[in-house]
Amino acid sequence: MHILNDDYTPMEFVVHILEHVFAMDHDTARRVMLYIHAKGVGRCGTFPADAARAKVAEVLALAREHQHPLQCVLVQRSS
């Protein structure tokens, strides 16, 4: 599962998402956010398919609720 960078979502909101949806500590969340900001995309976790779909939906719902265009996408590993 990946979070995509955009030019509008505040960095603090991305850190909040990483802490609360993906259970990262603050320092890890900040490092991941900075990676996403610099590279345009970053991995935020690996989960079983059902849990990953639920987390993507949660991130997108929170982003909509706070009126941010943040995108989180499910990336399936090839077998």
C-alpha cells in the first residue's frame, strides 16, 4: 500500500494519517512523510488484502472529511 504525494495535503496531515491509520511512531511517520514528499510516492505498510483495502478506504475517507486530495493506493504483489 502506497501514499501518493500531492501539492495540497499538509505534511502534518500525512504524518497524522501514518500515526493513526498505520500505527507509526511520530519519528517514523515523519521520515515516511518526507520520503513521500521527496519521491512522490512511498510505502506505508504491507497487510493482508482485506486489511489493506480497509486501510485504503479509511485514509481516503479521512482525506475527504478534511477536504484534502491525499491518495492511498493498494499495490498487489505479483505471485
